[in-house]
Amino acid sequence: MKRETRRYFRDLGYFSSLGFQIAIPIIIGFVLGSYLDEKVFDSTPWAMLICLALGIAAGCRNVLLAIKKINKL
């Protein structure tokens, strides 16, 4: 296989996983925050909102890293 073709498929795989790279941190933040609210702190909804905000920030960070990778190409 040509070098350009391998690079194309590698980049295609990376960018097709970008949706998961955005969604997974948000879901983890929501689940972790809900667990902390119910079992640990009994502070509904504050821990969930904080963890959800951190998950959104992590998802945005992943998007920014993908943009940097695009600019390097």
C-alpha cells in the first residue's frame, strides 16, 4: 500500500473517533457526578454539574487537539 494511502486511512480512523472523544468524557462526568451526589456528598445537583462541566471541558480539549493536528497536516 502506498504511504499516502496509509496516512489517509490513519487520519480517517482518528477523525472518525472524534465523536467518541467528545461524548465519552461528558458521559463519564455525568455518571461520576451523579454517583458522588447520591452516595458520597448528598449535595444534589452540585457534584454532577461540576463533573459534567469538567467532562465538557475535556471534550472541548479533545476537539482543540484535533484542530491542531489538522493544522499540522
